[in-house]
Amino acid sequence: MNDFKVVYTLFIFLVIIKGLEKSHLIHNISLKLSQRKFLPQKLILFTAVLSMFVTNDVALFVMIPLTISLDIEGKTTLVILETLVANGVSSLMPFGNPQNIFIYYYYYYNVHPLEFIKTIAPFSFISLGLIMLASLKLRGNEVKDDIGVFIKHEKKAYVYIAFFLIFVLSVLKILPLALGVLPIIYAVLFDRRSLKIDYFLLATFFAFFGFTDNLMRILRFNLDTPMKVFLFSAFGSQAISNVPSALLFADFTLNWKSLLWGVSVGGYGNLIGSLANFITYRFYKAKYKDTKGFLLKFHLYGYLFFFIGIFIYSLVMC
């Protein structure tokens, strides 16, 4: 029953976010933002804020193509920093990414939203601060040509904003989660484009729920300390990505805090660590065929923040 609750919540969220994405509202806000001073820092901050509320994946779907379209120096570094900040700051909210939704609703965790945010806040804010410091060397960048075209957003955007507010209040347990049927009904009747979501992600959750239940009967991990939970989930993310890592190791521990930290830090590192990393790589490769330099710099930054994340955990949580 609780497995269904996780998938149901994720389905509602994906439909709402797809509706906002198709309405062009997020696109227009990002374009407006990019016309101001301190462009690199503004883009990074907006990516961070966006990732908290519409997931790291959606934030990068919006921000990476926009950034790549800019005629700006240090573009490669800026794209990498946007990816890092999306992974780091999205961890702050229970609905910031799929693994957070899973951990938040996992049946025996029963996490309070404020406790969730308080637990992972040091990681998210320290990561944001360090990434902003790293962006200071991009201070002199200027846009040299047109950055894109505004597309008049549809009136449906306001409907989806209302649905999103209801969703947030439901996740925070202020309103009943059953209200999630409202955006589904609306999409079926008036906006079927919003139903074209990532069903592969939902199928992955279904498959891993069964897979991890069976695996738990076969394997016997000795995750008897918070550090073991953290390290297994963090390094496991480097091999199978952080969403499957959360699903896998949740069956072997009651320590949701260390698991949350582990899969959050695990989003850094290599391309496998998070689906968001692949999104950035795909957009970059579509524009620039030679990606060797990008991959080298991406993994240098990624593993630097990965081990910084481990260090932060050892200071804050141990």
C-alpha cells in the first residue's frame, strides 16, 4: 500500500510539472532572468530554486539548453555548476527529486517535512555556497547576442500553479493527498499533453519495489551503523544511480537520515550518480560533438563535490 502511495505521489507530481513545462511559464522566467547582471550567478541560483520545486531533472531540462544557447565565456564550467547545484539543492525538499519522494513516504520512516528539511539542509546550503564561490571566476562573462525568444505562456499555467500549491500542501500533510486526483482529471479532460510524462521512471519504481523485496531475502547487508548506510548508498549511487540506490538500501536500514544523505551526495561524482547528470551530458553532446574535455572537467568537479559531501556528512552527522 505504501509502495502505491509513493508511485501515486510521483505520478501526480510529474503531471503537474509537465503541465507547467508545456505552458512555457518556466521558460519565460528563465529567459527574463538571463537578461540581467551577474548572469552566471543568477542562472545558478535560479537553477537551484527551480530544482527545489520542480525537481533537478526538470530544472536542467530548462536551464541547460538556455545556457548552451548563450554566447558566453566559461560555458562548460557554468553548465557543470548548474548540474551540481540542481543535484545538491533539490535534496532540500521532500519533492525535490524522485528519491526524496520515496524516502519521505517510505512506509516505516513516516518522516515529518520539517525534520526532513532540517536533516539535509547543511548539505544543500553548504553545496550551494561552495558552488557560488566556484562561480565567481565567471564574474566577467557577458552575453554577446540574442539569448532566445519569449513564448507567450498559456493560461493553463495558472491552473497548474494552483495544482502545485495544493500538491505541496498535501505533501506537507496539511491537505489530504487524495486531492492529487484533481490535476489528473484536469489533464485527462483538458490537457492530455501533460500526461506525456516519464513512465519509464514510474515503471522503474514498480520494478525495484519487487526486486529489492526479493533481494532482501537473498542478501544480508550489515548496515548496523549510520556511516555504513551513508557509504553504501553514496557509493552505490555511483554504480546504479541514486534513485535505485535509495530503493535498494531502504530495505536494509531504518536510518532514513543517513540514507537521504548518501543518495544526495551520491548524485555527485560520475554521470551514473544521477539521471540529471545524463540530461546535461545529452544536451551538451547534441551541441558539441567532442565531449572529452567536458567529461574530464565534469568528473573532476563531480568527484570533488562527492568527497566534500562525505566530509560534510562526517562533520555534521557523526
